Amino acid sequence: MFHMKQLPTETLKKLNSYIDILMKWNEKINLTSYTRDELINIGIVDAFVASEVLKSLKVEEVLDLGTGYGMPGIVIKILCPPIKVALLDSSEKKIAFLEYVSKILKIPMDIYFKRLPDSKWEKRFSCIISKASMKEERLLDITSSIITPKGYLIYYSTTEPKTSEKDFMFKGAIYYKRIGKGSYIVVRQKSC
């Protein structure tokens, strides 16, 4: 079982600072309905599991699509500093929050204010992660044009995933339990 106490002191400080900033901003603008305890026991656990998946796949860069208030992307960057993390969201207030966190905590990340799909956007990523709430088919459609061939798509699901979908090969799914309920992290790889 994952416990934050297992993490290095500097990592713990940065995670706690991130949560403190999030809770302070959340008083003024609604960024999340999670309580502080839920952020730790659900959000950070989700990001920790994802970071382990990214490490096992030897991922060097990742785009957190629909990042919202920065989970899992910011937490992944704190847990795995060598991974290049980019965040994308379509909400101005969330982008302002993410830029503030990046600046205050000195966490280097690319932050994109964008709504997808966008046929004019030419940026491509070798790995995309998403915790955003959307149907699997929609996520596959949105990411198809911005993921490189052989790139990984990693996303969270509360239901067992289908093994075949469009241009993305099913590579596996990890089921894990955390406070509240269980969850899957699904890994797919773009076939062409």
C-alpha cells in the first residue's frame, strides 16, 4: 500500500505545498470538489500509480490532457522530475492556477490553453495521460491526431476496458484500490 511517508522529504514538501496552494485557490474559484484528504488519498494515489506505469514504460515526456487543477500531471512531475510534463486544459481559470503553481513551486512544465480537437495544432506527444471524464471513444478520437506513432495513451477508467479499439492496441490495464473505490489505469499504444 502506498503511503506518502515513504517519499523523500523534498518531494513531500512540494506535494504539500501544491495541495496548500490548491486549497487556497479553491476557496476563491472552484477548481475541485475534493477535500484535502481526498486529494491525498485519491488524487495523489492515482498519480503515484500512473507515475509507476510511466517509469515502467520508460516514458520521457507526457501530456496531461484535460488536466484541470493539475492531477495527475503536476504530481507526476513532482514524483518523477526527469519526465517532461505538459499540461493542457480549456479553462482560463485553471490555466492561471497551473501557471501560478509552476512559477511558485519552480516546476518546469509546458502549459497549453487549448480545446481539442484542433486541426491547426501541430504539436505531437509520445505519451498522453488523461484523468478527464469522457467516453473512451471520444478520448481516442481526440488523441489520435496529437499522439505519435507507437505513442502511449494512458487513462483512468472505473470499468474494465475493451481490448480492441480503433488505431490503439490494448497493452494492458492495472486495477488498484484506493479510498472510495477501485480504478483501472488503461494503457494503449498507437498502432500507426
